[in-house]
Amino acid sequence: MNTEALITMIATQGIVISFASYFFYKVLTIPPKQEPDSYSENDDELVRQSEE
């Protein structure tokens, strides 16, 4: 393998690893969204839909 190919391969792998690390960090460090509980929203409904 010649020098240019080795430099290109290492640079490409470095870029891919950098992007993957950045996005994993971003996804894992965002605060959780406050979403209402789907069951508590339906507590006032008297008739549930039956599974058919």
C-alpha cells in the first residue's frame, strides 16, 4: 500500500469515527423530553376500544 492510500484511509476512518462519536455524544447527552403518559391521558374515557 502506498503512502497516499494509507493517508487517505486513515483520514477517512478518522472523519467517520469523529462524526459517529459526535452524534453518539449528542444523542446520549440531550435531556429527556417531558412527554405525558399515554395511559393518564385516557383516564377520563369510559369506553375503551376493544381489540378486534
